[in-house]
Amino acid sequence: MFPQEIDSETIFAVWRIDGQTQQLLENARAATVRALDEFDARAARLDKGEATVAAVLANPAERVNVLTALKQHWRDLFCQGPSSAGLQRSAQIGRRHFEVGVKPRHYLALCQLLSKIMTDALIGETKIDATFAVDAVGRVVMMDAEVVLGSYYGSLADLVSYEAQSETRSLKDRLSVLEDMAFLDPVTGLFNRRYFDRSIAVEIARASRERAPLSLLICDIDRFKEVNDTWGHAAGDKVLNDLAGVLADMGRKTDIVTRFGGEEFCLLLPNTKPEWGKLVAERVRARVEGVLIKLDNGEVLKVTVSIGIGSYRAGDTPAQLAQRADEALYRAKGQGRNCISD
């Protein structure tokens, strides 16, 4: 059955769980433990229909047992690091969830909540590379979810009727949801760095093949730390969400808008010459400057962005293009912020 058929090396390779990832998780251990301690309280505060503790199971005793086991599993997973033994536990948890009636959609919602809590905890850490740590945690959460849900479908094939199966996601839908979660930023709903890394490689290959222009904009919110320090992380999330909406609305269908990490966003612009890239960057800068961000307490904030522009050159690797845009961003910051540079 499924728990004995796990090929841990293949799974680790798919989700890029390598030595570097293990080290990032180890460095972030204290923050992840604190985040797990907050899980119950955060879940209880969610709106009806989301990943509330009450939504997971109707039986209170079973609910406590399931969530206690799940939190201990996550604690082991992040504190000891992903391992073959950990994947075996994931599969067993999936089968147990099926037996007591936890729906796959509820488990996915709990994973989304876990990712959000972990992200919040890591972003505030100063002793670790938060951007890479968030990416590592996201990969581990999704790897674990893939194994847990795989055990659901192993059980479904043997134990439930066609009608019961039809009430759950098909395998294709499940994989689609997992991919969406793996490539979406939990705070803004934009694509994340993992999706950006995939997309820039594809677009550079296309630009090289078709001899087409390609521009990359890296946008950084000016003095974003002051927003968090003054108004709190909820206000910071509101700023990120509102800015994400502005960027998504301004992009063409072919443009790829991602949250790169922290307060940085990337706009990958296919078929865009350098001069047009500068025009887009200036339009984005001016639009953001004019946005009023209304906080829950009634306060209104305004933020600005600095933007670095990189243009594809024949033979560029993704890293080279990204580095030029990043260097341009630093020049924009050095020029006083709220400006663009190429």
C-alpha cells in the first residue's frame, strides 16, 4: 500500500528538498516552533467556511486528536527536518484523516493556514534569510500535503464508492490545487518566487529562440519596515495586498506579476523593449504613489516604490538578467527612492 511505496529520494527531488533547504529549516527552527504554537488560536479566529478547527470534524474528541497529531507531525517535520520516516508518518496521517472523515479540502485549507502562519513568523526574523526560509517552508508544506493526499486517494480507490469519490477532488484537480498552492504567495495571491524562477527561464528561452525583447522590473516598497514597525504586520499585509492588486490590474495578459519575497515584486514583461520597460516602470511608480491604503483602524497610508529595470541581452541566464534589474533597483534606492533606474 501507499506508505510502503514512498520513494523519498524522488519526492525530495521534486520539491527540491536538498541540503541547503534542510539548513534553512534548521536556522528557522525557533520561528517555526513559535508559529506552530499559534496554530490553534489562528485557526479559531478564521471566518466560517475557512480552515476553522470546527470545520475539520464534527466530533470534538476526534477533532482534538486529529489536530494534536497533525501539529506534532508538523513539529517533527520542521524541527527534525524532512526524512523518509517523516514521509511515512505523512502517509499514515492521511489514512487516519480519511478514516475519521477529514476532507481533502479541509486539509488543504489547514496547509494554507500553516503556510501563512509560518510566513508571518519568518518575515519578522532578522537572523535568517527570510525570503529563502519562506520558500523552503512552503516547499516542505506542499511536499507533505502531496504525500498526505496521496494516501487519501490510495484509500479512496479501495474503500469508498463511486458516489463518495465524486464528492472529493479528482486526482487531476488535486494536483492542480497543489500546484496552485505551491506557486501562489499566501499573503497576496500573486505568483511567488518559485513561479518566477520557472517563468523567467521559460521567457528567456523564448526570447533567445524568437530574438524577442524581454524586460524585468523589480519593485521594492520604500521604507516598508517602518510600516510594520509603526502600524503592525496586519497593516503591512494590507499594503502588500493593495499593491499586489495595483500591479495585477496594470499588467497585460502576457505579463507575469509575482511577489518575489518580503516587500519586493517582479514584473516579467515579454516582448517589451527597454524603452517600453522604462515607460511601464514609470507608470507603475506613479500609480502606486497615488494609491490611498485604508487600514482597519481608519488610518490612511501612502507608500512609494523604487523600481529597477533589466533588459534581456543575448546569452543572458536568468540570474544575469535578475542581477542587472537588482543592481538597477539599488541605484534607484540610492537616488532617493520613489524613482526608477535601468
